[in-house]
Amino acid sequence: MPVLSAKQLRTLGASIFTGLGVPKDDAKLVADLLVDANLTGFDSHGVIRIPIYARGIKMGAVKPGAEVKVVSETTSTAVVDGGWNLGQVVAKYAMKVCIEKARKGVVGMVTARNSHHIGRLNTYAEMAMAEDMIGIVSVNSNSYVAPYGGKTKQLGTNPLCFAIPSGEEPPMILDMATSVWAQGKIMVYQARGEKLPEGIFMDAEGNPTTDASQYTKGGILRTLGGDIAGYKGFGLSLLVEVLTGALTEGGVSNSDEYRSRPFYGGNGIFMMAIDVAQVTDLDAFKRRVDGLLRTTKNSPKAPGYDEILIPGDPERRKKEKLLKDGIFVEDKTWNDLVALAKELKVKIPV
């Protein structure tokens, strides 16, 4: 069970992608973003994905170097076709377009289709935030999630991300699935041979289970909120399907249209950027956000809690720690990476 530095994993990832025919800059981008996911505690979106991406490339379903382009646009909107390039390449391009649209017209809105898995959404929402804009990103995916009260896969994990600029306080970055967990987190537990917590997963018959191996036997995720409030996650998930499946023309997750997509299904992408300074005074906005975050964090704590964390705080702390301590990679994932590296004659870090 190796522990590697972020630099070692980035180098290995970029070398593997280059060996698979990915253009050098794109290979570095994808590897960097996958490792960043590991650094922030999201192993589900980290290097565990490299063998999956590699399989898609080998099959010809993922097309490194494919042209990413705007196929239609207005002053404030655009539709992007990713040509089935790697999702990180498509999403970064799409958000750049979104930001430019917002600069010209307060709000920019971009949809993108024919894109492979884009990884963690925070990367792209934070691109807008860095320009003093509110960044909003969402995607749909293969059906892994049952509707509230159901027992068949009808919805993707359908995450939503909001990145909010602030002043003196660290910014709020909310990146969350509308299922109880992200699908990739089940993959991590399965790879590590660990039991799942109660209330996360069901077997193929809809029975609750803590057995992560059920993932490859038709297991099903539950919507955010579980038995008590799962209808809320269900409603949000349906909303995401509309924005990322119906609006992008890529197909909603449970449709034949979506299932006809290449390997791994990819992501339909919805993005929005709001240029704060064109709506209200930017400094005043940041002061208000700071006040909201600061007052909330410093409010009285409930019994058993030492502090109140704002979305984004845990990820920042995790990254600081893992940059020093290194990233743990479970044996199965590491063995898969080593096998790929040997196949492609890539140097393995030691």
C-alpha cells in the first residue's frame, strides 16, 4: 500500500496519458486535476480513474486531441461540442468560454456535450471565482442512483458545484453529489475491501447493504437524504438531469439516447458564471459574504462539535496535510497503475 508524493503521481499520470497518445499539455492537465482530487480527500475522483480513462482511450471511445469547439452561441450563451475528448480538456475550454460571455453580459451560460468524465467540478467553478465571478457547474452521468422510493438505477450521481468569491475569509466552495455518496467513493471502498456505512448502498434487489463488492453486481446508490429526506436529493438530481441531459441534447441518464453514448457514458455539462461587479459593488459583496461566513463559523456550537466548517474548509485542510504526508494509494489501484506503466514502458516512481 504505497504512499506517494503529489509530484510522483502527477509525473506518473502524465507519462501514462502521454504514452496513450494524449497531447503533452492535455496529459499534464488531466493528471494534475486527478491528483488534486486525491489531495483534497476525493480519492473517488483521483488516480483511481486513470485505468478507466485508459480503457476508454484504448477502445477508441475517448478521443485525445479531438477538436473542442463552440457549435452555436449568443451574446451570453454557447453550446460546446467536446468531440469525446478527455472531459477535463472539454470542461476547461467550456468554462473559459463561459467566463468570456459573463464579462460581456453579466451572466455566461454554457452547455457542453460529447465529453468524457470531467472529474471534480470545483476546478471549473473556481476558474470563474478567480475572476470575481460566481461559478456554477453541474453534470450528469451513467445511472447509478435509485429515485426516492425506487430500487432501479434511474439517475446519475449528478453533482452540483458553487464557488463564491469572498474577501478576507476563505471562499465557500460547495461541491456535492445529489446521491448520498459519489459513485467513485464506492469504487474506493471496493478497492480497499472495506465495508460501507449503513444507508449508502443497496444491492441489485433494493435491499440495504454495506458490501462494497455489490458495486460490480448491480448495486445501487441512494439519493442524498436517505430514508428521511431522500426526496430532497431526488428533486435536485432530477433538476440536474434537466440542465445537463435535456438541455445539452446529450440525453438524460436513464434514456436510450444517453446509453447509446460511447464507453463510460461521459458527462453532459451545464456551466454558469455571474460577474458580480456588474450586478453589485464587488467590495461590498465580498464584505457581505465575509460577514456571512465569519458569523456562521463563530456561532455557538452544538454539543459534541468543536467547530463549524464552511464548504471548502475540509478540502483545504486535507490538501495542506497530504502535500506534506503524501497520498495513500490502495494496492488494487497501484497495481493497475503499475501494469499500465509497464505496458506503456513508463518509468514507475519509487
